[in-house]
Amino acid sequence: MNPDPFVQFDMWFEEARASEPTLPEAVALATATRDGRPSVRMVLVKQCDRDGFVFFTNLESRKADELAENPRAALLFHWKSLVRQVRIEGRVEAVSDEVSKAYFDSRPRGSRLSAWASPQSEVIPDRAFLEGRVAELDRKYPEDDMPLPDFWGGYRVVPDRFEFWVNRDDRLHDRFLYVRQGDGAWKRALLAP
């Protein structure tokens, strides 16, 4: 294992891109309320580098509410084709509007219309409500240029802990832990399965 968890992640992620049949960037995102009530859902990590792991969402969603109350999260990448997992924990920060706009503009038109149309995590009367909103927005923004919704943006999980998990026979798995120290260095350890 590389002494730098970001380098190790990049190596595994490249292998996952080559072997996972769909969406190697899919990750389980766990958040919690101020009083510790957890929730988890799948999101797509759209940027990963030394600054952290970025995903985008509706800023009025349940996950955004929980991150406002408790700005820490956990991520879990599971690559079944490689029988590997990566667990990441860290603080969460909002990305800039410029980063959000750049990513928003790169999305297919239908995805951008859906972001505008969906009052994410809110109760809606039926599917026709969403389809009607998309049609209305399609008329409102007939050109490809569409503004960034003020309720949509990105978050970055800044890791302070990584765990790399490798399947082994007889459930004697390998677990490699990296914990960021106060000076920014990473301390490594091997965990029992």
C-alpha cells in the first residue's frame, strides 16, 4: 500500500474504472443530524483530488440540511468487480459557485432541467408534477444556456481518515487504515477484519 492514501485511492479508482461495469464513481454518502440520527444514500463523486471528494446536490435536500447541522460525512466506495472497498471520513465544506456552475454546465440538458424541476426530498403529488415542471422549464430555457439554480451546488468531503478493504479467503480480509495527524502527515495501521 502506498504511504499516501490519495495516491492509493487513485490507483484503485483507475482499476475500478477499468473493471466496474457501471458508475465506479458511485458512493454511499452517510450524514447525520446534530443529535446523531444517521441517513445514507448513493451519490456520484464528480471530482476527487488532494482537496477531497466532491459531489453535487440540491442545497435544500435532506442531506444538505444534515450537513448544515453536522458538517461531517462518511463515504463508502464498493467495487464488487475488484472485491474492494474504500471508506472515507472527514469534514464537509461547500464548493464555490464557480465550481458548481462549471460542473452544472457540463451536465446533459435533461439532467440540468431535472435539477431545476425537483424539490428534492419534498413530498410531491405525483410523477406528472415533475414531468410538468420539466416541460415548463424546457420552455423557459429553450437554449442550451441555463443558469445555475441558487438551490443547487457542491460539497467537498475533506478526508481525515481512509480505510482500504480487500476481500480475502475465509473472511480474513485486509484492512489498511490511514489517519491524518495534527501536522497533516498520515499514520498507517493494519486493522483486524
